Amino acid sequence: MIEEICSSCYEKPQGNRVGLGHFVWCPVPHLEEVPRILDVERASNEDHYASKFRITQLSGDHFKSKSKLPVKALALGKTEELLISKAKKRPCLVVACDNTSYTDKTVAAELHGRRHLQDSPMILAPIYGIASPENETGFPPVMVARIRALLYTQFFFVPKTCPTTGIALAKEGIIRLDRLFPASPNRGISPMNIKLTEEPLDLLMAMLRARFGAPPSDSLRAVQEILYEVLPDDCRPPLIN
């Protein structure tokens, strides 16, 4: 119930730089219980580019050294595979974005050519929908009520509209702190020009720290106790100390 306990929840960011607490659109990969593999082979001995493939589920035969002819366009290593997954463009929240830069010339010289050690990705938390006649797979009502009261460290509710500023998202949703993923700007990120204000962002970061095992802060506990008291009786789980 951040819209009720915080003085405001959304604001317009200053400048064009995407930063902590900003909302963006980004393709979000579907979490596969058993990953699927695109098993690729050379179509012939003569053509380095032509290939044939089949889709199969991950098994004990994958990610092992194989004696296959290489496909030039893929450049797969001997123990590398192609994972495939569905993805959907979703609203996301930036929960980390500032990485330590390599200003030391000695380190910069060592990193020459190692682009994978020079990445500067953001960490995004995707936002999923709430159940409705149009979205039967979304979060159900009792669960949403508990999430609004900050009872689950992996979920954080965001309303559609900030009652103070009038700034609005496309719709209300649930930020999933259990589905964090890295993304670089060329992954298809589109800024929304909306960000969380300081109060709800502090609460979310406290939830994130608790999610990773830190003791809940006194302020987070205080807010959780207040919100628990106003939960409808049929939505209240037993209070856990």
C-alpha cells in the first residue's frame, strides 16, 4: 500500500540518463523449469554456414565436449550450447545500474580485448500483472493484498497511478525480486520517463536486502506491522516473528 503510506510514489526523472528506480520496457525471458536447447549441426562438410537443428530439453548429454563440425556463424565452443526461451516485453524497474569504472591504466591494459569483463549492465526486476478477466494467470486477490502489505520479500506492489502527482504507469503490477536479470541498453530497453520516489524506493531496497538474507531493517518491520494491522481478516496469514 505504498500509495497510502508514502507521500508520493512516482515522479518524472531529471535528464535522459536511466538510473536506479527508473521504469523501463525490456524483453524479459520466460523462466523455463527445464531449459530447452537448440541442438545445431553442420548441414554438410562443405558449407561452414549452413546448419540443421532440433529443439530438445536439457539433458546429461549437453554442455559436454563433442566432436561436431563447427558452424562458423555460431562460433560455439566445445562445451557451449544454445539455450532458447520465450520472452515478452514487460515493464521493469532498475534496481542496480552503476558499476565501478576502470580508471586505472594498468587494469585497463590487462582488460584489452576482454569485452565480457567490461560489461556495464543494469539489473532489472520485471513487473507482472494482477489477475483480471483479461489476465487469468495473474496474481490472485488474496495474494495481492498480502503483497501490498509487504509480507513477501520477493514481491513488491506498484499502483497504476500516484494519487499525489497523478503520474501513472500503464497498469498496476507486481515487481518480482525473484526474477532479477542483467540487461544492457542494446537489449531493447525503452525508458518510460517515470521513476519511484525516494520513500517507496527505500522500502523496495530494504525488501531486496532482506531477500538476499540481510536482517529486516527497523523501518521495514515498522511498516510491515502497520500494514498487517489494516489487512482484511480473510487475507491475514499468521503473524511470524
